[in-house]
Amino acid sequence: MIEHDIKESKRYREMLDEVEAIVRDLGQNKQDLDEVTGKVQKGFEIIKSMKDRLEQTRAQVEKIR
């Protein structure tokens, strides 16, 4: 169970790292509009996945309580 939780946390961390990389790239202002649009869309999709995972975790914790 703990190993599974570590793997889940790592994937969450990887998603966060990817969002941070997107934000850094966007801050460099070197992309054209199509690249920016694609990166913003991907970032929002990742953030939505992260939010969903947090909600699932919250629900699990509430269930345990």
C-alpha cells in the first residue's frame, strides 16, 4: 500500500513539474501563438487532472475518518 502511495505521489509530482516547465516556457516569450495555445491547453488539462486526484484523495481521507 505504501509503495502504491509513493508511486501515486511521484506521478502527481511529475505532473506538477510538467506544469512548472510549461509556465517557465511561457515566460520566455519565444513561442508563436499556436505553441502558446497548445501549452496553455496542456497545462490546464494537467491541472484539472491534479485537482481531480486531490478531490479523490480528500474523499478517501473523509471516508477513513
